[in-house]
Amino acid sequence: MSVTDRISIELDRLTAAVTRLEAAMDAHGRRIGADQTALQGELRELRTSHAALQAEARTVTSRIDAVIGRLRSVAEA
């Protein structure tokens, strides 16, 4: 086998390796994008849930304050 043939074979192997590397990088980029999209959706859901829980906490706090007020009125009477 001549030097030229060996160089040609090695260049073909290098080209194939680079192609595989590029494909792996593309696949990895797509997975990262999908992960980011999923995380953004989860964050939106958590924010919505958090807002609902805050509203519920305000309602409960208001009711507790009202009960405390009535108990004070009864205790003072």
C-alpha cells in the first residue's frame, strides 16, 4: 500500500469521525433544547400554582384574623 493510499484511508476515517461527532453534537443540542422547553413549562406551572397558593394563604389569613377578632369580642363580653 502506498503512502498516498494510506493517507486517503486515514482522511476517510477522519471525515467519518468528524461526521459522527457533528451528529452527536446536533443530537445533544436537540436534547438540551427539549430539556429547556420542558423546564420552562414546569416553571410556568409552578408559578401559577404559587400564585394560587398565595391567594389561598391570604384568604385563610383573613379568615383567621376574623375568627380572632370574634373570639376577642366574645372574651371581652
